[in-house]
Amino acid sequence: MLKNLNTKDSISHASKCIEVMTTTYSFFMENKLWKGFFKYKWIALATIGISLLFSYWMICDVASFFTSPSVDIPINDASIIADQMSDESKKENAQTAISGGSKYLLLIILEIVIFYFSVKTIEILTKKEQPISISSFWKAEIRMIKVLVRGFVQALVVQILLSILFRIFGIPDGIKRFVMFFVYAFFVGHAFFDNYNELYKLSIKKSEITTKHHFGATLALGTISSVLLLIPLIGPIVTPIFAALTANIYGYKYKLNEVVE
């Protein structure tokens, strides 16, 4: 547990991260970062294709959520009602996990974009060339998979614990889904910040310590990114670039890679 983590620090870190977010567009335009990116045409085309598929999947998922058929059950049959409520709770848990996990899968697929803009941002900030090779892309991809699998498992544990507590106290599942959105969002933010920490040779474990210390910034970045990903077509293209720039500018400015014991 981090001894120095408190609400005041979290609010301060979140505020600083949001402030950095407002500078990413001008940073992107001033440094003409799109030029280098579009030299890799296959990456750009793949990103657009992935965006189309992810957007289609999200639209279908949302549509099915709001058009689920209702079943009429006699009000005096308590056992059937209880069974239905249990099934609905399981379905709610599954939907929440799939929804959160789908964002993680998208980030894994788009890691090449995230890593590219992370490297270029650090190059500009440090004025030192950061060589990019196929092997470095591959290492970044493997690490992203490890980071997000760890994050997904941790979020799933939280979801199970919340399900038990909410059922005991009779709290509606809708509230649990709202809370879980932010839990999954935190690990989305962590994944972006981990790209920065990776460039400074931090292990995955030490990277987790730094992002938990900067909890407010991690949650703020993850929340905004998760919302942006829901925008059809544009979201999956813009979000990896926006979040990669934000994570690396914030990380460099506020020394995210300095581990807090």
C-alpha cells in the first residue's frame, strides 16, 4: 500500500492530467506527428479497419442491451422470479466484464499505434532519438498483453467482490456496473502510462506502483479514454493517439517513472 496516497493528492494529479490533455492537440499539430505516422501506411489502414469493426461491435452491443426481450412471469411464483433475477445478475456481470475486456482487447491490437506515439513524444520532449525497430514493437506488444491481462484479472476480482457485497445489501446491479466502469477505466489509464514507464525501463510491478501513486491522473486518463472509445469510428482512431500523448507528456513533466516506495 502507498503511504503517501490521499484524496488531496489524487485530486491534484487528476487536475494536472486534465490540464495536460488540453495541450495534446497543439503538441500534435506543432510537431506534425501525423507525418511520420502515415509513412507506415499499413498501420494507418489497419487502424481504420479495426476502428470500423470495433465501432460495429459496440453499436450491436448497445443495441442488444436496450432491446433485450422481457419475459412475463406470474408474480406469485417466487422461485421463478428468484431464478430469473439470478440469471439476470449473471448476465449483467458477464456484460460488464465483456464491455471492459473489449476495451483492453482493442488497446492490445492498437499497441503499435500507442507505442509509436509514445516514443515520438519522448523524443520531442527529451530531444534524444529513440530508435524504433520491429523487436521493440514486439516487446511493447508482449508487455501490453501482460499489463492488460493483469488489469483484467484484478478488475474481475473487484467485480466479484462487489457483486457479493451489493447482493448482501440489496444494491441494484446498475450501480455496480457504473462503479465497474471506473474500475476498468483505471486499468485503461494504467496501460497508457505503462508505455511511458516501459521507455524508462521500469518493470511491470514498479510501473503499477507509480500509477497507483498517481491514482487521480490514471483514473482521469482512463475515464476520458474509455468514453472517447465509445464514439463510433473516430474514437478508436483518436483515443490511442490522444492518450499516448497525454500519458507521456504528463509522465515526463511530473516524473511518473520515479518509483514511490
